[in-house]
Amino acid sequence: MSVKSSAHLNAPVRNVGTMTLYFVDDIAVIVMDNGENRLNDTFVIAFNELLDDVESNSCRGLITTSVGKFYCNGLDLAWMNEISKEQTRDFFLKFSKLIMRLLLFPVPSLAAVNGHAFAGGALLAITHDLQVQRRDTGWLCFNEVFINKQFIKFHYTLMRTKIGTGHSYTDAVILGKRYTGPEALINGLVHAAPSMPLLLSESIQLLKSFYGKSGYPRESLQLMKSDVYRDVINQYQQDLSEGHIINKGDIIAKKAKL
């Protein structure tokens, strides 16, 4: 499998549903291949299982990407229309936990955004340590304002930490700007915007440029992330204790069934 890139992915290590884990040298690569890669229980379970595999391996970095025109197109509202309120609540707890796991992951992570990343998909992308977005097509967009939805409180703290509090935050989060790869690069949302044939190879090169020959000590890296993202952690814990995450599930469940 090549993911239409000059860095070829051969000999998959493991498939979980529509996700596949590869290793390129000392970097783990998770490839999502389910069309729009909508966020649902199946997505979260598969993603977590492959993260378990990555953590148990001695690799030095993680890349996530997809095939086709989407990286991740946000919540699976059609699926949510079919499940119970309790199941929707459970999903939001699981997804929030996945976001925090990825934020504090003990190896450096990079989202290689191959196509559209909207709403929860854009949130997933910026949760990685590094972001690379293809330059020729696809948007990175927090489009909640256009679909009458809001993020959970700790998501806003996460986005402020990742994007900053200046005009880029206003444009991206409040006004829901759609960023092409070059626009995202200019505004500091991504680290590079290569053409699609070079997306994976440049992502690998970028990730390796940070960890060098020896990689990061995992415990040290995770402790550093915990310090830097302390405000996000605190807000996440507060949202859990005050029921905001479960309440978000109730709101989405109600709107999905309208």
C-alpha cells in the first residue's frame, strides 16, 4: 500500500476494522480507510487498539493519515441517530478520553492530513504534536458555527493552547474558516504543506528531524506534555466531574434525532 505517496507502506503489522498499522523504519503509521472516517464507537475502539500496539513497540514516533479525499469528517451523526442516549453519552466519554490519550501520547505524533478534516476530525488532527496538510486539495476546518454545534469546554482550552489566542483562533474557531494547506501553514496551524505525493515522506522526515538518532525518553516526553497541557488536563477533569461531556452527548443525541 502506498497511500499515493513516495514513502511506501508495505507489510501491514495489524488490521483493526478499516484501520491498518504499518512501520516505516522506527515510525508507526496508522492509516484510516473508511471513506469519510466518521467518528463513532468503531473508530474509537480501533484507534485505541492500534495505539496500544504502538505503545508496546519500541518505535520513536507516530503518524496518522488516511486514503482518499478525507482525513476525518467529524461525528457520525447517522450512526448517532440509531443509538440510545446512554450509548451516545458513552461515546463522548470514550472520544474525550482518546483525545487526552493522544495529546499526552509518550512518543511524538504527527497528523498527515491527506484531505478534508472537519469539526471533530480537525480537533483530532491538531491534538497531535505536529501537523502536515497536503497543499493541493482539502480543508482543515472547525465548522461547528455553521452547523449549530459547540465544542466541549476542554476542547476550547485545547484549541487555544494549540492555535493561540490571536486572530487565527478567532478565524478558525469562531468564524469557522476553511484552511487550505498553504493557508494553514501561513497561519501556523500546520508545520508543512507538501504535495500529496510527498505527504508521507515529508511527514516522516519532519518527525525524524525532531527526535534525531536516539528518540525521546518516553517518560520524559509524557511528563513534559503533562506540564505544558496542564490547563487542558484540568479543564478535562472539571468537565468530567461536572458532567459537561455527558451533557454534550445528550445535546448531540437530541439534535441527531431531529
